[in-house]
Amino acid sequence: MKRLQLLAICAAVALGALEAQAGDVAAGEARYAETCVTCHGNAGKGMASFPAIVGRDADYIASRLTQYRAKEQVGPNSAIMISWAVPLSDEEIANLAAYISTTFR
Ligand code: HEC
């Protein structure tokens, strides 16, 4: 029981730290559900030519989204991602990065 409580406290502290620095996980979840889920799936595993995003850290996700928003060619299908990333704000990118990196394992 003690261990569970400790884990819960650690998780709360970790989430608090993430929210303060990197974005709001709940807001990221809501934004992900609007569009991203269609291609990357609800566990981030992707499908067919839509890549898995599970297991990536927040910095990776945020820098990719920033690249797509700047219309940079990253992989063979960047054009698809660019159209979804262009409307994202810095805050939305931070929220999505926080959500994806902490939720998909
Ligand atoms: C219509 C399908 C589609 C939608 C909707 C979509 N994506 Fe993607 N996503 C892709 C494809 C295709 C790629 C690979 C692009 C390339 O080749 O550069 C990709 C790549 C990515 C990558 C980089 C993966 C890697 O391994 O580098 C991230 C991160 C990502 N998407 C996040 C998102 C987020 C967050 C959203 C919602 C705002 C979203 N995607 C919406 C299809 C989609």
C-alpha cells in the first residue's frame, strides 16, 4: 500500500512538472482526439503508411511537429503531416508532445 501511495505521489509530481514546463496532458489528449487519432490511432501505433509515434519523448514529438509546421520535408509523406501541423500553435504542440510522450508506451 505504501508503495502505491509513493508511486501515486511520484506520478503526480512528475505530471505537475511536465505541465509546468512542457504542456498540458489533458489539453493534448483533447487535441489529439480531434484529428491525430484518425491516422496515428488511439495508442499511437499508427497504421499502414501512418507511422507509430509511441515511445517517443516530448522533445522529439515537439521538434517533428515544429518541422512539419514550417513545411519541412522530413520523410516521404511529409506533405500529409504538414497540412495537419500548419494550424498548430506552440501551446498545442507542447500539449500534444506532453500527452503523446507520457501516455503512449
Ligand atoms: C491523414 C493522416 C495523419 C493525420 C491526421 C496526422 N498525421 Fe502525423 N503523420 C502522418 C504521416 C503520413 C507521417 C509521416 C510523414 C513523413 O513521411 O514525413 C506522420 C508523422 C508524424 C510524426 C513524426 C513521426 C516520426 O517518427 O518522426 C508525428 C510526431 C506526428 N505525425 C504527429 C501527429 C499529430 C500530433 C497529429 C495531430 C495534430 C497528426 N500527426 C495527424 C499522418 C497523419
